[in-house]
Amino acid sequence: MTTLLNNYFRLFDASRADERAMQDLLSLFTPDAEIVLNGTSRIGFEGFMKAFYEYNSDVKHMWEKWELQPDGSYQTNWAVCGQSADGTVYAKTGIDIARLNDAGQIVYLENVQNDKDAFSKYNQ
């Protein structure tokens, strides 16, 4: 399961410029996966990705080992650097919490950034 979760980050970074990587990334998720960004929930990962690349022109993640939690979810610390569509650069840190179904697809992904306003533009 942790290989799948590592692929999530790798494919996320590649998906900006590679349509095959985007399709592979989306296939890691169930169509009705719950995506939680700083406490705001939405259904479906594809919509998030489309919005993400409206606001960002490039991104690179680094992450620690995914750790199995007592509730069956997986958690990792991550850092990301990127460039916004307007050309400004940023660096952020946080944790991701993921739950998988029996088929090995992500059904829940929560992104908790240290900057609590980091995803405010996606929540409007």
C-alpha cells in the first residue's frame, strides 16, 4: 500500500506536463474519493487537480515514509515547493492522511498544511 501512496506524490508532480501520469494519478482514487483540504471536504480528486493546475504552473513534493496508523489510515509528513500561475514561488509543509479500500484505491485523502489558509482559494 505504501508503494501506491508513494506513486501518488510522484504522479502528482509529473501530471502537470504528462497526460499519462495524470490518468495514472486519477486511477489511484475512487471516483467518489473524499478530499479534505484544511478541513473543507469535497468529493472527487479530478476536480481538485484541475483547480490546482489553474493556480500552479509547477510543483515538487518530498515526503517521509508513509506510516500505518492505529485506525488503518496512512500518514506522512511532506514538503512542497512550487510556482504559482502568476510566477511567484512558494514552499509549504504539512501532513497527508490517506485511507484505501480493499482494492488498493484511495477513498480518502486529507491534506493538513501548517499554513491554515494555504488552500483558501480552492474552497471558494
